[in-house]
Amino acid sequence: MTAIQETTQHGLADRYGRVATDLRVSLTDRCNLRCTYCMPEEGLDWLGKPELLTDDEVIRLVSVAVTHLGVREIRYTGGEPLLRRGLVGIVARTTALEPRPEVSLTTNGIGLARQAAALKEAGLDRVNVSLDTIRPDTFQQLARRDRLKDVLAGLAAARDAGLTPVKVNAVLMRGVNDTEAPELLEFCLDQGYELRFIEQMPLDAQHGWNRATMVTADEILAKLSERFTLTPDDASKRGSAPAESFVIDGGPRTVGIIASVTRPFCGDCDRVRLTADGQVRDCLFARTESDLRTALRDGADDAELADRWRRAMANKLPGHGINDPSFLQPVRPMSAIGG
């Protein structure tokens, strides 16, 4: 039996032949921004501490995923994971696992300037930082907080600490920052960051997403092409990566576009998610979850936890269904799911 066959048989396989090897783990549903495409200005009802997985419980489930289920990549998310007091220790314990997974972090960058060096020392491989604009007034309009300087400082600290490649994730909102794509790309090129634009997805707490007002991948490419010459990156093997890569002005630098809505890539998905309260989600847009926290706290051993996780993944749907008339947004917003 080959390694691939063994992973398919014993790993997190679904009935369509996809095998999840990339685990996204939310460490908190809390966030220190109030981005308009994510949550209301007053925030949300946060999970209580007893509902959250402890640091030990996070590591236990991550260890099961790595040692029993073939997971090779761990990304810690939120909410805002930098708000998790034990983050550095969680990263250190994750990178100590055998076989060692690749470990990354998705963050809004606030507080990263203080923690970047410690995270690098703990073994963190790289970071993805959300940044939708480099204009202070637009940032405050989108995030409802005047924290752009903190985000920029966090990006620079991550680069200086060697958490590279530093990736920047940007969402364009019509009538707000949709004309700013070229200047954001220029900034990232100057600073040595890798920029990826993401189509706005129906994951806001207010359920106000409207496909008609979403800035599409084609529109993003058209706006960028006003200043840059972009060509498909034929040398890049996309595989299960969500971003389409484009070479800028002949290379070698590239820009990515994640077209989750207009160009779905569900057929190549290799991701699974674990929420901050210990629920398995087989898809970002899933309407159901599978509870591992209860079994964990009731004394289940690793083999039972692994088996529950396999069953949770077995019935994953072929796609997210956003473009189907019957599509319904998940009950939880992005901040509670983890990206």
C-alpha cells in the first residue's frame, strides 16, 4: 500500500476522494476589529470560557489530527488568534509534534509587532495578515477602528522576524475600497509581501451579503491591469491552493486571487476546520458540525477521537453551493468559524 493509499484509507477522506491534510484551528471567536463584512459594530455574543477548548485540549486534538489522521498543515485562526493568551505555547507544542506539521497563523496584525519574534522562536513558519487598504480613513471606515499603524507595524515585525513569506489577504468592498487594488499591490511589492485578493463571501454575522454587490475576480483583475501587466502563472502548480496566481510585469513577483464565489475550487479542497469550542466543520460553509469537545471531556481515547473525526468528514458535500438558489449561509459567522 502506498503512502497516498494509506492516507486515503485511514485519514480524513470523504466519499468524493478528497483527503483533508490542512487543518484550520480557531483559538477564539473574539476580535479587536469590527470589519463591516464580518460583524456588527457592537460585536457579537462571545463564547464563554467553559465552552472554549483549553490549551491542552487544543494540542490533544491537533496531535490526533497529525499523528492519526495524516494532517500536515496547521493554521491557527480566529476571531483574532493573537488575543489567545497561550498562543506562543500552543505554537511551540504544535511544532514539537512528530511528524512536524507546517504551522501558520492568520491574523489582523494588531499585536503582532509584540509577538512576532516569540512566535518565530516557538517555530511558527509564516503568517497571513488581513489588510484591505493602506489609507487610514478607509481602514477606519471598514474596520471601525483606527488601528492601521498597528497592522503595518505587525507586518513589518513579521517580515523582520523571518515569518516569511508574509502574505496579505485583502477583501474589496464596492464603493469603499474597490478602486484601491493597484495601490495596495504596489505597497506589498515595495515591502516584500505576497498579496492575495479574496472575493467577499457570505460569512457576515448580519447576513447582509449580496452577490450583486460583490467585487468579482474579473473586476479585480481588470482594475489591477490598469497599472500592471498580469499573466497566468503557468509555472505554479495550484493543486489544492485556493489562490489563482498571476505573474506581475513579467515576474518574478506574483499576485493571487481567491475566487471562492465565481470560480469555486471545491473539487480540490483539502481543508478541515476545528472551531474554538471543539466542533469539526468539514466545509467553511457547512450548516452542520460534529462535536469532539464532549467526547474529549468524557474521556475518549485518541483512537475514538480519530474515528469520530473520520466520520465527520465522510459526508462532506461536493461543493459549498453558494451559486445554488437553495444556498443558505452558515449560522456561525466567519469570526466564530475560523478562516
